[in-house]
Amino acid sequence: MMERIYFISDVHLGGDPPEIESLKTNLLISFLNAIQSKADYLYIVGDLFEFWFEYRKAIPKINLKVISKLCQLHESGITIRYLTGNHDLWHETYFKEETDMEIYHKSLAVEHNSLKLHIAHGDGLAEKNWGLRLLNGIFKNRVNIFLFKLIHPDLGVPLAKWVSKKSREKGDNRFDEEYRKYALEKLNQGFEAVILGHTHKPIFENIGSKYYINLGDWIDSFTYLQLIGTKFELKKWGEKNDWKAQAETSEVVRSINSS
């Protein structure tokens, strides 16, 4: 049976002002609605949220609409596999218990339609990016996670979101060649395609009969990967989405009306 698989990454929900979040959410929901009757699998390849951290009795107050829609997709029979990124690596049990999504904290080697795929968010793969590799070690340390849980969520979540936003603004495109080198190594190991996220830069490179693909993001490019049969297509959702301009215009109008 031919499987229909979709991939997205780097949505960073909760990382922008309300006007922008609303536009971004509506686009994502429209995409999820569109694939609900088509997809067999949906892969979320990291950084769905700008920041996600599970306290013992609390979770971030971020975008129930999207979480609810993902529940609907799962209930309709779509298998959802969520790989954590460097902004949402602190997932524990909430998503598994409440949505029955499969959560992965490492890269995946999977097979669909007789194609071997290597899927990873991409953070920490560039050997020269020692700063991010060091931060990942600090963030994943169980003692540090325990200590962060002692901070009240009303203080801890805004602080972490501020740090996350600064990290996102800095970017990680200096290491593009290292990510490509990593992909080539995996292709040489027998995978037909390597699928990454993290850099926010859409890439679709045909290497012989194989593929190196970066999923881009849902901040500027709004790209997603579709695999039907053995055909990969990296697509943009909807028309050219100048959503930041829309949000800025909305903000200007609101400022004028309030003056």
C-alpha cells in the first residue's frame, strides 16, 4: 500500500506578538485541515514551539488550537511522529498521554514506500558549532532541569522564551556546509533521503538518485515536504504569505485608532 507522508519543522509557536501568532496559527491549521483526509503520517521535525517545558502540575499556555487539531488528526487515523528540537527538547509525558503522539528525542531511521529515510532536527550536528553543542548539554542535564522546575512558571516561561527568541534571531546558517556533509555521510550509509530542519532554510538537493532536504520553516518560508509513493516534493503552503507585513499593518492601524 502506498503511504502518504508529510513533514514540517520550525513553526516556533508562541515566539511572536499576538497578531503574528494568530496569522501563523491560521495558516498552520489550514494546512493540517488540508492533509487530514490525505495523510497516513505526519512528521513534526522539531521546534513546533518557541519554548516548551513541562512542570509537574503545569504546561505552557501555548496554542491549544494547534494541539487540539493534532489530536483530531491522530483520531482520524494519522500517525504523528514528533521529533523534539532545541527549543522544545523538554517534552516529557504530556503529549504522549493526552494526544497519543509519538515523541522522539533523537534522530529516526525509518522506511516508507521502500525508501530508507534519516530524519533529524539538526541541532548539534555541526561539529564546529560548539556553542550550541555546549548549550544542549546544559539544557539536557537532569539536575539543571530539576532546578528550573523550582522557578515559578510565571517567571520561568517568559525568561526561557526571551532566551529562545534571542537564539532564533542569531540563526545558525554559518554551518550549512557541515549539515550537507552530515547528510552526505548518511546517504553513503544507505539512506535514500536525509531530512533535516533547524536552519530555517529550505533545501531540496538531488544527489544522484538520493536527496538531501531541509524543511525550511513556518516563519518566513512556510514550506512542507510531501512524500507520495517514491516522489518527494518540497512545497510552500498557500500563496506567497507576507504575513509579517499583514501583522505590522494591523499594529499600525491599532496604534492610529488608539491615538
